[in-house]
Amino acid sequence: MPEPRIVVLGAGPAGAATAIGLRRLGYAVTVVSDWRRFAAVEGVSQRVLEGLRHAGLGGALGHAAMPASRQVHWNGQHLQMNQEFLLDRQRFDRALREDLRGAGVSVIEGRVREVVQHGEYFIRLEDGQQLTASFLVEARGRQAPLATDRLRGPETVSLLNAWQGSPGAPASAVESLEDGWAWMARLEDGRCYWQVTLEAAGLPGKARLADYCAARRAGSALVARLFDEQALVPAPAHARSSTAILAGECVGQDWIRVGDAAMAVDPLSGNGIFQSLSSALQAPVVINTLLRRPERALLARQFHQQRVEQLFLRFARIGRDFYAQEQARAGQPFWGRRQGWPDAQPLHQAADWHAVRVERRPVLREGLVDAAEVVVTADQPLGVWHLQGVELAPVVRAIQDGRPIEAVLTGLAPEQQRMVRRWLGELGLA
């Protein structure tokens, strides 16, 4: 059987994590990526940094992440929050390519012009290069072509301005506005970023966006605290969609979507890179199953699709709950449309031991998607397989059959017993 030719379109966190994961499984991988067309910075949490390191992207962090103090002006309150890390995306993107090359991934820099499938995939770049692939990973983020069955949230656009200000301690801030919200950051070398997120309709034309953004900054006390007078000068504006999108079908027999190409969340959730990694870290095992165990293809596709959809809903509800915290603006159209989307279901369901059940579901086992009995709960609808090395389905079955908890847990290590007891308690079993 010939070795598969795997091509990943996109070298952001999702594409890079997928490529490195495939290399760890022994596959030859080619990544095709164009450079970002605009300067950008992102605020990320410690959890995101840990996820990037786990994915083999730790080298990029050393060049691009810096801790910063953070202010929040929300629901009429001004708070000094715990720090976040500012990620310089241009430096980060360059370092990602170095991480990829260091892992043995072939990196081709270029813009994809066309992808055509005739048995195999034929990928043509703008410079005339043509590649072929037997398996395609779509990781071009929001630039990826979308299917007709996609799910979209309220139409949202973000306007980003960048300019050079005075050097100083790294800092960031977020504030709510009557018709949207703004995030801003200052790097230690004085580079400044300000992004406002608004309804897509009703904005001025492209030629007037720079003046429009400068006027909005002039009315912000938070902008005056964070930046110098250069913030009041119009700066080129880059407009991009921030609409939450679930792509629809996210995996086939010889292709898969990861990161923002599969699901892109509202930036207010603060989980952009984390959700990209969440779908990408599982992708290599799904791909490995599709290629090496075609008899499990349906199981592998089910695993990826269900988890992408569940992650999307989870992050969409996180964003909804952040919007809902802004009670002072609940009557404004921008806020009203987002405080009830995607649904009214709480982020975390109430514990109900009587609703707990054991079902056979797809899981990851030894580098492949397999089927196993898992414990399905209201808060974990896809099921939980193991906890601290303990398979949970036999534990639940034994308790449901009437065996005492003490007897069921006999033989487990003390730490395992404590963890399982705590988990049972969270399910409502006293």
C-alpha cells in the first residue's frame, strides 16, 4: 500500500498542530501557507500556552508571547484583572514554521488558488506550483470555502487598527460599548492595537473606516489610559468577519476540517486559539484511522464531527454568557441578539444521577478511533471513558446494579478512589 500524501492547507495553530501530530504518527506531511496580510496581536490565557506546548508548538511561544496587565470595563464596572499573555501573530506565525520544519514537516509558502478533486486532490498555487494529495487537511481558517449547510451566529465584523506609539509595559484592556465592544493592547516596543467588534450592517464605507475608528477611540477613557496621543490619529483599518460559524460537515473519507475552518467562534469567548487546538489535537488520530483502518471510517468521522459540534456549542454558550453579563446594555440590538444565541441551554447542566447512562461511543485508543463503553451525563453528552486511569463504565454499572460504593472502589489506589468519589458526588450521588 503506497504511503499517503497528506497536504495541510494553513500553518496557523490548528494546521501546525495537526501536521506535527501526523509526523509523530510517522506520516510525511506537507504544509502550504501564505503569510498573514496584516499585523495582529491576540490575548491568550495560560491554558492556551500549555495547549500550544503540548501540541509541539512551544518554540513559537518563546518568540511571541509576553505577559501583560489587563483592565476590564464591563457592565458599568472597571476592574483590574489577572494578567493575560499577548501573542504577536506575525512573530508567532514565523516561529510556527520553524517548529514545523524542526518536526520534519515540509513547508511551502504560497497562496492557494484552486483545489480540484479528480480521484486525488490537485492544489494549484498562485505562483504556478501544483501539488497532489491523497488526503487533504483544510486549516485555512475563515478563508476556507464554506459548505452550504453551515450554521451562522449573528453577523459580526471586527475592525482592527495598528499604529506605533511610545514604548512601555505591556498592557491590554476590554470595554463594552453601546453597539459592540473593543479590545486593545500595547506591546513593550510601543506597537499598539485596537479592535472594535460591531454589527456587520451600518458601517461606513472602506474609505471612511480609519476616521470612523479614530473618532470612536477619542470617546474612550480606557483608550486614554492605555495609549498616548497617537491613538487619536487615524490608522489603516482592517475589517474581518467575527461571525460565529460551524462549517457543517467537517470530515470525509479523505479530507478533514480543523480549527476555524471547522468552527470559528465569537472572539468575546476568548477561546479562539484554544478551540482551534481542541479540534486539531484529535485530528491526527482521526486521519490515522481513516487511512489505516478504513473499516472504522464511519466511527472516526462520527468522533470528529460530534466533537467539533459539541465544542462549537460550548464556546458559543461561553460567549453568550459573557454578553449576558452586560446587563446595562441588554436592551440594545447588538447585545440582545447575542445574549440569547445559540440557545437558552445553560453551559453546565445540573447533576442528575438518575439520568446517567452507559453507552458505546467512539473513543481514542492507541493512536486510533475505537469504540468503548463510556458514561454519558447531562454535562458530558459525548461520554467520559477514563478518570485518573480508572475506566468509569464498569464503576457506574456496578453501582446501578446495587453494589455499595466501598465495594466497587476496593482495590483502587487511594488517589484514584478520591477522584472517583468526587466525580460521583458531582453527578449527584451522595
